Amino acid sequence: MFKKQVIISIPIDIDMHFFTSINLGFLKILKNNNLKCSFLKPISRIENYYFNHTNDILNMHNFPNIKSINPIKINDISLLKKNIEYNNIIDNIIQKTYQNIYNTDILFIEGIIPVCIKELIFQLNCDIANIFNAKIIFVTSMSIINKNLEKIESKIKILFKNKLNDFNIKNTYLFIKKKYAYQNINPFFYNLNIFQHFLYTKKYNFVSKKFLFSKNKNIILVPWLKNFIFGINVKLICNYLNCNIINNIKYKKIKYIIYFDKKIFINLQKFSESLLVISFKNKKIIKIIDQILSKKIIFNAILFTDFIINKKFYKINIIKKIVKNNISLFCVKDNLYNIFLKLENIYKYDFPINDTDLITNIINYTKLYIPSNFFKQKDLNYKFYVSPFIFKYNLINKASKSKKIILLPEGKELRVLKAASICSEKNIANCILFGKTKEIINIAKKNNININNNNISIIDPDLIRNNYIEKLMYIRKNKLLSKYEAIHLLNDNMFLATMMLKEHKVDGIVSGANTTTANTIRPALQIIKTLSKYSIVSSIFIMLLPKNVLIYADCAINPNPDYKQLAEIAIQSVETSKLFNFQPKVAMISYSTGTSAKGIEVEKVYKATNLVRKKIPNLLIDGPLQYDTAIMRNVAKYKAPNSLVAGKANIIIFPDLNTGNTTYKAVQRSSNIISIGPILQGIKQPINDLSRGASIEDIIYTIAVTVIQATK
């Protein structure tokens, strides 16, 4: 669980300048309210695509109560496309966050702008929001969907509905960049060809807030006239366009850019704050500008396009007047159209972090549009929500603190080798591989797997089998096991591994990538045996769903448990869940909810539920419940409105193996999720099975679970 109030801003089809500006407005309000905040930009740079300007601004300007968390850097963007590397990136983000959130009120996360591989960046932003169960601020532009608020809202619903935990558009804020293009403000102003740049006047300076909200008051329109509404240094424009400087540009700022083509207008006030962009090839416009200068009407700055300096340059009459009036003058060879396009994108991927006045103006402007009660609302309820990524992080972190030895009998299996290598690197466990040393080393080299680590050992099982013959005969003396039978059993690596566990040579076993569940469990039942308080061994799967974490039981061991055994499976699952800091809410599954149907199977679930209640009175448990009623709140409110579990269950107990195994496989394969298990419970020492279709990640996390069980 993550118990801080967390807010994340997520960009959708927006430029960096506006997105950064909105975030700075929020941080300014946090500062003014004396709220202690940790600011996180998860990734500062992805190759050459993105730079972390907000962090730089926080470091350069006065934000004393905002603590900036150093982001991680990614130099190879392809890492986001690989599951294990992607998970490593997420783990690094979580680790940095946990290390820097002490003594803070709010964690503010600035999402990553998807300037490249948009789908992956979008998924990363969603995953980060899910990790911390964050309150979401969307930042977008009116121009992306024909200026229709309903379409913007619809697009966000579609994008995020299946990606975020408990997503509801009404619980999020949407800040929309609204460009203002006022036509014919001045009777002398004309829209000329494609160059449409309209001046910003006091008449339209602050639009009444009743026009800024749709029916959903969480949607906020922010009027935005490009970047020059706040003033911009002429020198920055000059450097950006790589201009030739003709006359002084030091410290001058402009608010407006005016593109002249065929006709112009005269506005004395605006000229004094404007940059005029003129093609030097347009002789008619040059003549008009010359006449204006003769009347002592002064511009702030002039940029000539289509211009090449020559020997006669300073003798040209208009140039003399510009220099004489100390007007900033610079020129470029490029044409007017290309310069227009470049200036439109001047801040798309950059930000004037050194311009203190500009940043102050931006912050003061954007914070006007942030609701005054935004940070006064109650925190989200984190009590029962554990995100899948936080769960995985906690699992690895907890396992890495215990130096346990885990035996992997299938040492030659490629997936097992890769998992052992990663577990070694992350200090999850000291792994022992069964197999011939040379053979395993050759497989590792061929597949670029690093097993040259002190945490990995290789044991040739043929060299140690004889050490356990008499010990196995003694353990199985009640069955009158002969020496010949013992030798035969020990030829099975799983029996040999189980004997090593029994003798405490290792702390746990993970097997099953190439064998059946029965082959893994049989030696455990014969040699390790069940805990005295239980009559059966059962299993759970930890299902790391996109939005949450569920425990499924029993999906691997007991074909058709009676009501007492079903109750025992539930109790064992509750005990196991405590290893992972679950706050158990148990749903006993049936095809019926409550008393809506009758039958032998429904009655079994009903009796099992009552038996568990008697044995653990304070446990949140309910049944019979249908699966959708157990996990979906919108269904639960109709089918089981008075239930404390329905819609919120995190431990799902299936009535039989057929139901459980089918459901877990269907969910795992159709959702492409990680399922850890089957994890055996009710047994004296930890032995865990793998599905034969287990991924490398499945194996890694099963090893981590086994370490935690061994620690207990």
C-alpha cells in the first residue's frame, strides 16, 4: 500500500510548454499553501527525445517546500518494449519514490510527454498512475478533436477506462489548452494567406469563469495565446532561428509576433511590444514599413526573411532608419513560411528555464485556473488497494532481505536459467541448479545468460543420490520402502530435491516448468507432509491483474473438496495472504449469490462460509457469491448491497478444481498477466510448483514467494 496523497498529471497530444506551465501552477499553489511536496518526473530523458525542465526550474527558482526526486535516465528507448527491462524501470521508479517521500504531504508526479513511441509512453503513464493509485490531471488541447469537449471526454474515457484502477472521468481533472484566434479585432487587420496570428487585447484578457467549464466542472479551459502572452526574450528567438544579428537585441522582450504579407494595420501600442516578421523580397511591405518609421512609429524588433547580407546592406534607407531608432534587427536566409512554422513550435520540446520573469508570469497565470479547493479534498482510500507493481516491488524487496537457498531441479531449462540469473542479480535468492556443470554452462553461454555469480551453484544430482538412500528408507519405513525402491525414487530429481529440503540443505524448492503438478507435489506429500493443524495441502495463484492483485484458490490440488476442506482452503489462503500484507476479504464463489438459487454445490459453499466465520470471527468473508459480484462494485451494489466483501474481494475461493483451474487459465491467458504459482500451502516446508507455460517473470516471482515462505 502507498498511503501518501498522490497526484499525477498526464499529457494527451500536447506540447511541453503548456504541460510544464500547468504543472508549475500546481506546484506554486502547493508552495503557497505550505504543503510539503515531493515532485517526481519519473524519467528525465529518453534518448534525445525528452528533457526534464520542471526539475530544472524547481532547482533554479524558489520552491523551498518542494523536494525534487532525481529521475532515472533511459538511453535506449527499446528497453520499454521488453517486459523484464520495463519492470526494472518501474522498480527503479518505485524505489526512488519510497526513498524520498518521508516528511511530505503530497507526491506530485509529472507524467512523461509521449513525443515518441506514444503507446508505450502512454502505458507507462497509466502504470505509474496505477502504482500509486493517483488522482489524475489530464492536460490536452482543444485542437486535437475539433474543439469538442464531449469528444475529448469520450477519447479520454476510451484511452483510460481499461488501464486505470477505478477510473472515472468525473473524478479526474482535465485542463485544456484553448488557443484564442480573434478575427478582425481591429478594422485595419486582415488575415493574410496562411499567416494567421491574432493579437491579444485587454478586452479578452480574462474570460469569465462561467465560460471555462462544461457540465463537468472538472473540465477547465485555459486561454492560451501561444507563448508570447507572457513576454519572450528576443535573444532566445534569435538563437533558436540561428539569425544574423544586425542591431542591438540585448534584454528586449516581445509579446506579439506579427507576420506582414500584403496589407498591414497600425496599432501604436502593439508595435512597441511586437516582433515584425517580413520577407525582404516583398518590396511593397518594405516601402510601407519605411513610411511608418518616417512617422516616428517605433517597433520592438524586426526580422527579415529571404535575406542575404551584402556590401550595400547598411546603405539601404530602411536599414539606416531601423539602426538609428535602436530597433532590434536580425535576418535569416529562410523564407517567411518556414520561419512561421519554426516559431509556432519554438517551445514544443523546450522551455525557457533561465528566464525568471517569464516563468513567474507563466506560474501566476496558470494558477488562476486551478480550483482553490483542489488540495483540500480528502485523500483517496488506500486502505484496501495494492497495485500490482507495488506488490511485485514489495515481493522482491522483502525476499532480497533474506539470504535463502532455493533449489531449482530443472537446471537445464532455459527459462529457469534466465530466472536464476535475474534472481542472482537482484539478490532475491541463492539458487542451486540441478544438472551437469558443463552442459548448463554451455546453455548459458549460448543464450548470453550470466550465471558466473556467487549466488548461483550447480550440483550434479548423480553425484549425491546415494547420500539419501537410507534416509529415504527411514522416512518411508511405515511403507516398508526397499533399497531398490528408494534408489528408483531418488532417480527422480524432484524426490532428490525434496530430500535435500527435508535435510535442510536448502530452504525451498521451485519446480514444474517441464513436469506435472502431481510430480512436484507427490514427493512433498510423502516426505515433507502437512502441518499438524491441517488435513490437506492446497494451493493459491497470485494473480497480478492490470488494475489489482487477487489470490485464487484452489486451482491446482483438490479436485472436489467437501465443505470442511473448502473451509480449510479458505483459512490456509488467508494465512498465506498475510505473508504479503494483504488485508483479506474472502469471497466464496458459486454460481449463485446469496439465496438466489439452491443446489448441492451452493449448499457446500454456504456451509464452508459459515464454518470459516466460526473459526475466524473477525474475518471479512462472504458467500456464496458469483464471481462478478465478488470483484465488480457496480454488480455488487445490485446483487449484494449489504455485503462488506462483494465488489471488493481480494481472495477468491473456488468451489472445486474444475472451476478454479479453468478460471485462472482463462484470466491469465486472455489478459496476458503474471500469475505466481501454484503456491503450496498447508505443508511444513516451502515447495512451489510452476505452470508448464510459466514465463521467466512467473518463475522469478515464484522464487521470491518461496523465499518469503522460507523466512516465515
